[in-house]
Amino acid sequence: MTTSGMDALATDSANSMSAYMCGHKSSVNAMGVYEGSEPDPNKHPRVETMAELLKRVRGMKIGVVTTAEIQDATPAAVFAHTRRRSEYQEIMDQSLREEQQPTVYLGGGLASLLPQSHEDSSRDDDRDLVKEFADQGFTHVTTSAELTRAVRGKAPEKLLGTFHTGNLNVYLDRKHVKKPEVLGKWDDQPTLTEMTEAALKVLEDSEDGFFLMVEGASIDKMEHPLDGPRAVYDAIELDQAVGVAKRWAQGRDDTLVVVTADHNHSMSIVGTHDRRDAAGRDANGVYGDADYPTYSDEDGDGFPDDPNPDVQLFFGWSNHPDHTDDFQHNHAFAEPALTDEDTGKAVDNPERDPGAELQVGNLPGEETNCVHTVEDVGVCTSGPGAARFNGVLDNTEVFFAVIDALGVDARS
């Protein structure tokens, strides 16, 4: 599937997800709108989203699950309309409107719901959206334990889960390392599989069917700062969430499962990094020198027990800023580059892999992270309507393929 937007060859997550949800291309940072000349980002011409269409025509329930903030580009593009993806307060306000509102809304981003008087708030007003959601019939949960209790037995009619003020911590830090100094008070965040299972319990009894979007957000968020191991653990978590969906759909003839990405990224697995007899760049093996990695999974949970074995994956990057790299897992997350206050240009972060060899960058001087790439992405599907996902698709065709599988006239 091709990923380009209306105004640029390289896309961001807002307009690429918007293409899936609307069947129309938009501009970088925009969702559910055509870009206009209006200075107010929330008054650009709107395009109805698939979620709005399915609610209006079919009465279907809508679910949004993410490991990012629930206002972030991909989850917000399911229902929201704005030229500027950073309009978190507007996105939250729109989520309270019946015609746009998800039935299940799980992820991070609690800061955008709390009144400005709260120490964790990012709002500039005194609205308490947790209360406003509760007034509209939502059960609100903030921990994995509360989520489990909420869906035990009869599931609630509507479910709001906010498990962090910002993005959820990545799987490696959230469930594997569990350092208190990293997690802070958010020490009981659910996995993507737990959130997917909970969402299905709320949605599965809908007589009119449902649409559920599940995002493994930090695959992207860890590839930007060149953190391959953390991205891989989150990719495994997404794979397990796909397993939840496929097991739920097994034996049914009424459920289409679509798995894709909204864009590509710069990370590649080039070979392996073998530090048994060498270090740094000299330990990187390619072709016949790329011995198999020595990851293990003794507890059988599907994740490597140790992200830093003697032989690990060698991650390469097609674009990057100047940065040092010892090609090993960083036990503490660190940005690869920082902005120099005097020049405004990116410089390597001295606290990440100190003493390692400098990797000279190829990005514009102000970029501190790697960026999205323009390669096509894969699309994997199963269930009724899967055959239409074939050949090379434009990203807008996802909308029409899903609508066709549902037998909905998009002109309704």
C-alpha cells in the first residue's frame, strides 16, 4: 500500500490514518478535513469519518485502543476533525459529541481530561472531562487491575481507560524492567492484549456490530529515537494483540481483520551484533558473519528474557541525525541527539553511548530523530472482504474496502 498524502510525498500519522478513515487524502498533521485557508485549525472543511458513517447508518459501536495518548494522531483520526493534530483539547471536546464518540476509549492521555487546577493537567480551562464522560455513562478506569474488574462478568455499556497522563510506557519498561523511577505512579499499566480483550468484551454484544481500531503506537515512537530493541518489544506486543483479534474472529463469518501500518520507518535489521569477541562497529556481522541471535524466552511469554544478549540484532537506520552508537540495547532510554541552544542544530547526545563511534547523520540539521520513509507498507487481512485487499493499493482504498465488506453504501 502506498502512503503519500495530498501535500507531501512523506506522510505523518494524522493524514495517513485519516486516509483510512475517510477515503480522502489530507495534509501533513491534518485529520478528517481538507486543508483550507481558515486560520482556526478546527474550522477547515470536514470529511465524515468511517466511525461517524457507521454510527449514523448502522448504529455500530466504535472502539479505540492505543498505547499512545488517546488524543494522538492515529486514535484521534478515527473520529476527529482538525487541521492540526496537536489540538488535544478540541479532539477531546469532539470525543464527547454523540455522533463522534467511541464506545470504548483506552490508552494514555489523562492530562487532557483533567481540569487545569489538577497538578497533572495539560488543559487551560477548568473542565473535568472524566466527570463529563461519567455523566455520559462511561465507566472510567486507570489501572490494569481496574480494567480487569470492569469487564469481569457483565461488561459496562461504555468504557474509558486512561492509564497514564501521557503515552503508556513502552512494553520493555512497562512490563519487563518495571523500574519505579521510570514508571512513577503509573506502575499498573495494562498490556495492549489486555486492552484489546477488554474492548472486545464491551463491543461483542452489539446487535449492530462494531468497528475496533487497535494501535501499537510505540513501535513508531521508539523508531524515531533509534531505539530498536524497544520498538521490537512493542511490535511483539502488537502481534499478540492481533492474536487476540484472530482468536475472537475464529469460526465466525462476519468479522474482517485488517493489520497494517500508516507509514514506513527508517529501521532495518541488517544482521547481528556479536560482542563475544569484539565491540562497537567491529562486532556487527552481515551475510555469513551474521550468526543467529541468542535471545531466549524461558517463561514462554513471547518476549526475550534479556534484550541485551551476547548476540543481538544489528539495527540499521536509513536516515538519522549525528549520534553515537555502540549497537547494544540501552538499559535507560536516551534520545540520540539534542538541539544545540546556540545554533539550533542537532548534536549527538553525550549521555547516550558515550565513547562510541560517531554515526554522521544525513538529515536536515535541525532534526534530532529519524523520520518516516515513503516505502509501501504491507496489508494483511482475513475474513469476509479480505480478497479486496490485493495488488498495490492507495491508502485511501482501505476505507472503501472496509465499507464494501460491511455492505454499506458510502454515499449514504
